[in-house]
Amino acid sequence: MNSKIVVKIFGGLGNQMFQYACGYALARRYNAQLCLDISAYKVKTHQGFEIPRFEGFSEEVLSEDEVLGLFGRFFPLKLLLIRKLLPNGRSVFVEKKFGMYNELPMSGNLMYLMGYWQSASFFNECAEELREKFVFKLQNLEKNQPILEKMKRNNSIAIHVRRGDYVSIKSNQQYHGVCSLEYYNNAIGLMEEKLDSPCFFIFSDDTEWANANLDFKGAQVYLVDVNKGSDSFMDMYMISQCNHQIIANSSFSWWGAWLNNHPEKIIVAPEKWFADTSIVSKNIIPEGWIRL
């Protein structure tokens, strides 16, 4: 195996998982070694590089100098190009526009990817292998265990309400936007129609808003707020342990829903994934999920 695929890892946990999954699928397809460029975390953002939180992580992590050694000292300038075949069979793909690539052909012995790659279509061919790799190294169990037991005893539905930086940062308002109250209440109503004795578990960075606005019509409701800071990733695990999910326009709850192995799961996702209507997002939501 002489070929290498190097994936730029950046953003929060959900984004990192999409990037890793895309790179893993390509490495498997082209019989190449997967390597990760984590230079974006020289300055810590979010909770830092979090792929090692999974049991199946074993790939090589390259330093910034090692990446430059592979592609040359002017490599950062070359990343300004959408795609370029460099000398000696080195390919670079930069996802300047969301969803701009349908395929990522490997035309040499070294490929570099920088983008979000937010579609299961990039890795459907090895979905079961990824489920085995994305097994959490659990922590903070003493606080989560009572909640897990409630989930198992009830017809559990995770509902993720993301506001936080989507509300407080203007550029995020314009790009991402937030899911409307109408979306959440319609999704809750749908679950109450389809399921007997539904029990909702709220995950949110704005619990005050969620408590004040969501309409559960008398159903059992629990607020999950025990995972903070370095334990935050446990919320994704907890979301995945519910029978059903109502997700936000967030890669974090997307993965929580995708990792749900319940055979009759119902997953509700927002029809409008981005506030910026120029962005094509039709490939984000997998077949079988309900869009409202």
C-alpha cells in the first residue's frame, strides 16, 4: 500500500466524523493509507481533535511539517485552487462550495482533501465498517446511567435544539440559521401521532428556550444536561441510544441519529438545512429520514 489519502480535519466532532468517514471510504476504495492533517488544532477550537474518542481510531496523524513535506512548501497557496493535479501524481480537492463534488477520483498516488463532505453518499459503501469504528470510549457514566435506564424503559425520542453560536454569531445566523419553533413542534406532533407513549429527551445549548417554547402536550420529558466541556461528546452517544430522533440542522445530532441502531427508528430532520438558500443541501439527509 504505497498510496496515501490525507484528510484535513477541522471543526467540531460532527464535522470531523464526516471528514474522517469520507477519507476512510476513499482509502478503502483505492487501497490507500488514510492519514489525518490536524494542524487546524494548533489553536484549540471547539473541544479540539476528537476522533480519538472512538475505539476504532488507528490512523496516522501527520504534523503540519509532514503535510508540507508531502506537497511542498507552497502547498497552502495551492489550497486556494478548487482542484489541481500537482506534479508527481498528487491530487488536491478543496470543497469551496458545499456539495460541489459527487465523486473524488484518485488520479495519482497521493490525494489531499479539505472540505466538509457532509453526505452519507461519500461513505455508504462502508457504512457498517464505520459503525464499528465509531464506538465511543465512554466517560461520565455515573451521571448518564440513570438517564440511559430511563431511555431503555421508555419509547425514547432524542430532540436536539441547537441555538448557541447559530444565534449569537451573525455570520452563522446568515449561513446556518436555526430550526424554527414550528419545525420542532411539528416534529413533536408527528412523533406523538406515530408512537405510543412517547418519552422525549431534550439535548440543547439553550435549555431555557427549549423549556419555554417546545409543546409536548403532556408527554414525559427529560432534560439531559449532565455532559459539559470535555464530556460534551457523550451527548452524541446519548442521542444515539434513543429509539428515535428529532435532529437540528447540525452535524452533531445528524451523527447521533445515524449511529442509532434501533430497527424501527424514526428520524425527523429539517427540510431547510441552511439559511443561505443558495447552498444545495439535498444530499445531506439519508433516504428514509423524514424531512419537515
